[in-house]
Amino acid sequence: MQKSTKVLLIIVYSLFLVVSFGLPFFSFEGYSILSNTTSHLAAQSSPFAWVMDLIFICLGVASILINYKTGVVYHQVFGCIFGFSLIMTAFFPHAPLVTNVLPNLFFDKMHSIFASITGFSFTMLAFGHGIVSRKKQRFWGFVMATIAILVSMGMMMFPSFMGILQRIMFMSAFGWLFFYMRTP
């Protein structure tokens, strides 16, 4: 990996960490890192939603870049779907969580669709990486696919911990994708 690419990935990942854990202090009243997701930070009419939207776009572009550079068609396809759908969540925000704001239901529905595609395509990317790779890369590809599935289930089963679970999933997913995954 080129030094400039590595620096870009470190910057994007660091900004994600700072914003996903720092922006809640400036978001709407009652926002909780434990129960509210990063999508809630970027929800319609949330204060400073544009900051989280920008992070989603940066993460998506970086994901497309890193997967495209593998030269592996499978990674390029699922990595680009993953990155593109993540970018689209920024353009179609979650319904507002603040009171007295009318939601754009079309945007909320599209957000849900793109968020689902993001999760599914990442799981397929990690699982496929496990199939085509060897040794530790194989092991960690399967581990990341399993984490994505189990944490998603945990978010549904324990909604009061949805926010922290999503952050754990994002930290592990982007950490693996940006700093550990190697071309098979």
C-alpha cells in the first residue's frame, strides 16, 4: 500500500472515531452513545448532521478506493457496492429524532435500504475474502463476516445498546478493511 493511501486511511478512520464519539456531545438533547447510532447523528434536522454525513462519504470513498486497488473483481464489486451504499446513506438521512420536525419518509426509507445494502455487501465482502484468501487473511475474513452478522443481530435484540454495538462493528470493520485486509 502506498504511503499516501495509508495516511489517507488513517485520517479517515481517525476522523470517524472523533466524530462518532465526539459529535454526540453537540447533537440533539437526549442523544446516547449507548442507544443511538451514527445514522441518528446524521438524521434529518439533527444538529451538525452534515459532519456525520461527510464522514459517511469519506468512509465510502476510502472503501471504494481500497477495494478497487486490490485488482480482485470480487472485492471490486462488493467493495464498491459497500462504499457506494454507505455514501448514499449520507444523501438519504434517517428520519428525525428531534420533536416537532416532519420527516421526509422517502429519504428515511431510502436510508434504510442503503444501510441494509451496506451491511449485506460488507458481510459478503468479508465472507468472500475468507473464501479466496489463505491463513490469517482467511481466518479474519470469516471473523469479520461473523462479527457483522452477530453484531447486527445484537442491535436488533438489544436496542438500548444499538449505538455502542454499531460503533464496535464499524471500528472493527473499517479497522480490518483499511489496515489488515490484504489482496488474496
